[in-house]
Amino acid sequence: MKNILIINFRKFGDIFYYLSLITPLKQKYPDSSFYFLSFKETSKAGLITTNIEKVFEIDRKKICTLNIGGPFAIAHSIAELQNEIDQIDIKFDLIINTSHCHFSAVITRILVDKSGCQFDGITININGDVNFSSDWHEWFNEAVNVSNALPFSQIETFYKSLNLQYTSPSLDIAPNEYHQSVLTLIENLSKEHPSKKIIPIQFTAGENEKSFPIELASEIIELFHRSNSFLPVVISSHSNQDRSYYGNLSKSIKNDILLLECDFSTAAVLMKKCGIVITSDTSIKHLARLVSAKVIEVHFSEKYIFKMPAIGETFIICQKNENTKSTKSSEELFSAIESICLERPLKREFSFFNTYYKSSNDKLISLYFNDEATEKKLKSIQYSKLVTSLTLSKQSNKNISPLAKPLIKEYQTVLSDILTVYRTLIENRTLDETFFSRFLEADQDILIHPFKLIAKLRFLNLIRSMGADANINRRLTIEACINLKDEMIEIKKLIINSVKEHKKRINRLEQNSI
Amino acid sequence: MTSYTLSNSSLHNINIQISKSGDKVPFIGTYQLHSIYDPIKEAQLNLEQNKENIQAKEKILILGLGFGYHVNAIINYLKEIGSEKSILVIEPNEYLHKIFLDNFGVPNFEILSGKSPSELYLKNKFISVISCSPMIFKHQQTFNLYPTYFSEIFSHKPTNSVKEAIEIFETFTKNNDLELINFLKQLHPQTHFMEALNSGENNQLTLYKRGIAELARTVSGGKI
């Protein structure tokens, strides 16, 4: 029996994304019990499944109020944090920190010390330096996670690091009083409209700019009504923002819409029953995957290229430009949705939606349609993902093309250098704070400072210059690797010299004092 | 206790009169704490002016107990709208609290009475309410009687000494961490707590301090 704690201090979408780890973890450790820790405001995400024994929370608003000073003593906030951590009264065997932030690293350290257990992800040592559970996390944090150009998904680092086998996530949803009425409603609708497929749709997202424009949503609803194949069920959260959006939407459509105001767990039950969802919202996307529902995500943002698919079968349709008011744009989008829902071949005449791809966990992204620039960028990401993955898995001799072998070998050397330099930096951190302050000044927000800036520049240039030709990409990657390696070696020399000088200074001071 | 407008002897000089509506009204000396005509109606009128704020906040801090007519009005209103909120009443006069209990029995809300502002900041109940930006409801007659007391609650300045930190850890942490408290007890009581935090001699304390700093950074706009 293993007690496993999953920590995530991010938002709902991220939490649902990482809760999908429970299924492969259960497969690896069949008798385990799962626990979850988050901030108070997102802790209800952990309550949606009965696969989690207990949800713990940290009330960051309360702690931060106590920390502002004024009438509160410094000890108040510390005592409160200690109190909240004391309530986590389970002895864990494994703690998985799925948040890539310093706060989660500190909490992981405290809990790991308390339970005397193993961890996965990041933590810190007593000097505040970050410790990684494996090279996968080190690489992910240091060199790969730059400028959002993620060559492989965040969750893959946990699959690799924990040595898990991919399993389609399937969590048991905690029952509540609304589930039965939703299920009955869907069954009745199915009886009334036996030839129609019921499709849950969520048009809104946490941020307004990511929601469907009202005109587009209204046209899509009309197209659904005209179709003989579908019956749309619109899902909404309880937020005022959603209520106002759907109020406006209902005014702009001729037909009635079936609108269900759901909490997360009811939405999960609905999506599981229907087996599919269309959404523009990240939380619903990842929640759908927890119940193995197929996801069609429609994405309205300029950063479409780096959109992270949900784990498992996800289709992503990205808007090309702001011209979504045209009727043609809704027809085009509806045609894509129709093809995916009915599992028909996709048409390739998109003009308003430039990227259209399918992702599944065990394969790379399959690109169905896009413009040339998007294709170029996506292919370069796939390429980078493949090489990085093989390098970290140390699988350079397994079924890969002869062309890629020397590149992977080169990557392995570079990776080894990067990790060595990084460890040198961490080990000597306390010896010369001045040196590190240069990195700290450079970018306060970067979690681990030294390599991100360099790697960011190198990889951005690399991606920009890549094309569809594998040979050219290979050559460019090798050049970038060599440059990166040279820079790492320079930094290493700088560190060593800096440490030597520091030691000399200390010796001189000691001799003078004698 | 902090100096009040009235002398201590006046604080004990409490008598009860019956209002025209037939309800009990406490007087401190000659100062009445509720309407002598209809204290329940008066409480209802006060409530009407505060309904929106009461709904908006999770917790309610009531300054002044009197005979609790205003508190009951709030509780009844919350029942009406099907809302459950935590209510804490602060009453400077412990003797009034005693008379209230003698006349009405144990109420279904919490009261902290006769505590100085510094003592309040060592009470878990008070900290858990005040740290959640509660709705602050003044019982105007009590507030007028003890203006210095109430203003001192909100302008309270912690000493941030090791002595104060020990009191806080002993009071607030459920599983009193003896290692931590013993470490603090080795230091001079007047040492600034920040010095203890920076000494790096108690690893756990250093980790908690770091945790708080990181949390504050995420809230002030850094990465979560």
C-alpha cells in the first residue's frame, strides 16, 4: 500500500491535466491511495473524483493577509502556514510535485522531510537551491521550457521520470445530486432524437478573448440545428461572466438552446455520457480527458502554435485571423467539427482556421491542415521533441533513422554538459552570490536562471530557421547544439574561475585576520 | 486593559430597563446600549443599511455586544437567505457579557469579551475572522462608548519580538512544535523575530519563511 500525494498550486486546467497521472500510477501501484494538495481556491478540483482519498488545501489568501504586516506579527503567517501543513496528517510514500514553482518546491521539501519519502518533480534544499528528481525535470525546467516552445508535453516528463506506461485516463467521478438528472435528461433526449448525436459544447473560457465570439457561437448553433446529425447541449459554469455571455447568445439566435449550468463534476458526467465535448476552455478540455471523452478544442489566440493538447485524443482547431464574423468562418468550423464527430475524412479548404491537428499521447502530433509557416514551426517542434525524448531516454540505438543517430549523440553530450554545469552552479551557489546576482537581475521571473536566457535565444533562432527538410533541420540543430555547448563550457569556466577567486579572497582575509 | 472613556467602576455599573416594546435594554451608568422604545426594530433598521455588505463577505466581525439584538437580526437575515457565515462579536466589557449570559443564556454566536487588542491578536478565533477581510458591523452605541479600544484594535502594532513569536506559535499551531519553540526560547525574548529567522539555525523555520516569501511573490504578480 502506497500513499501518494499529488501537489498542484496552479489553476483548474493544470490540475485536471495532472490528475490524469492517477490512472497510470494506479496501474503501477495497484494498492495505492491518492491524496491531493492545492490552494484553497482550486481545491474543489480534487473533489471531483473518488480516486482521491483526501484533499488538502493551503489558504494562500489568509496567509498573505497575515503576511502584509500592519496589525499582524511576522510569526502569524508562519504559524498559519505551519498549522495548515500540520493538517496534512498522512505519512506519504511518494510526493509528486506537478507545479513548477518555488512555493511548491518549498512545500514539497517540508512534506518530504515530514514523511521521509521519495519525491518526483522539483523541491529545494535548505539553502534554497532547487533539487530535481531526475534529469527529465532538470532538462524540462532548464533548457526546454523556453518561450513556451515546449518540444514535449509537461506531463511526459512525469511519465518518463516515474517510468509510467501511458494509459487512457479514466477517473471515477464523485457523485452529486445533479448527476442523475443530467443522465436522465441525456437518455430522454436520445430517445426523442434517436438519429442525432448529443454534443456538449462550451463556448466560453476563463478569459473573454478565448471565448467564441457571440456571432460565431450563434451561427454554429444555427448550423447544429439545421443538421440532422447533432443535438447540441450547451454547458455553462455558474459564473456571472458565463451567465451574461449566454444571456447575450440566447438573444442572438432564432432557435432555443438547451443550456445546462454545471459544476465541474456534473460537466464530467455529461462529457463521459456523450463521449465528446467541444470547448474553448482549458479546464473543460483537461477535465474531459479524465473521463476519456474526445476533445475538440477551438482556440482563439495568436499563440496557437504552442497550444498544448490534452493528454490522449484531442483535436485542436485554431483561428487564423480575427475575421470570424464571416458566415463562411462558422461553416468552415462546423464542417471540421462535423468531420471529427462523425469520423469522416477532413476537408482541406480552410481559410479562416489555419491549424487543425490531432494529438494522441503515444504519437506525435498529426497535422491535418495548416499554412506553410505553421507547418514549419510544428514540424520543428516535433523534431526537437523526438531528439530530446530519445536523448533523455538514452535510446540512441533504438529504431531511429541513421540520420538522427549522430544528432542524438551530439545532444547527449550537450545535455550532459548542461547538467554538469548546472550542478556546478548549484553546488557553488553560496560561494559567490555576486556571480549569481547577474542572472537574477537578468530575469527575476525565471524559475532557474542561468540557462533559460541562453537556451531561449538559441531555440528561438533554431525554430525560426527550420523548415520541412529533415536534413536542413538536422544540420541547424547540430549547429545550435554546438553553440549552446560552447556557451555552457564558457559559463563553466567562468564559474570555476569565480569560485577560485572567491576562495583566494577568503584565504587572504583569513591570513590578514591571523 | 486599554483606557476607555468610562472608568472601570462605570463599566460595572450596569442596569437593565424594559423598553416600550417590552425588551430588556442594558444601561451603562446612564448610557443606553439600545433603543428604549424598540431595540428589535432599531436592529432591523441597522441591518437594512448593511445587507449588501453582509452578503458580500464570508465572515462578519461585530464590534459591540449590547444585548445582541443587532446580532440576532443578522443571524435571522442569514437564515432567510439560506446563507451560513461565521460571526464573531468583540465586546470590551466582560461584565456586560456576563450579564448578557445571565439574561439570555448561551447564544449561537461567538463572543470575545474583555480582551485587550494585543490579547485579541493571540486568539485564533479573532485571527481567523480578521484575516479574511470580514464585514465589520459596528454596534454604534458600544463603539461610541469605547472609541479608543476599537481604534486600537485596528491600529495594533506587533512587537515582532521572539517573546511574541513564542506566544503566537504556542497559541496557533495545533501540534506545538517543541523543537521550534525550544529554539526560540534559547534566544533573548526581546530579540527581533526576523533575526531568529535569518539566523539559519532552525532549518524548519527557514523553510517556512521561504515558503511565505514565495507565496507573497506569487500573489504580488510573480509566477504561480
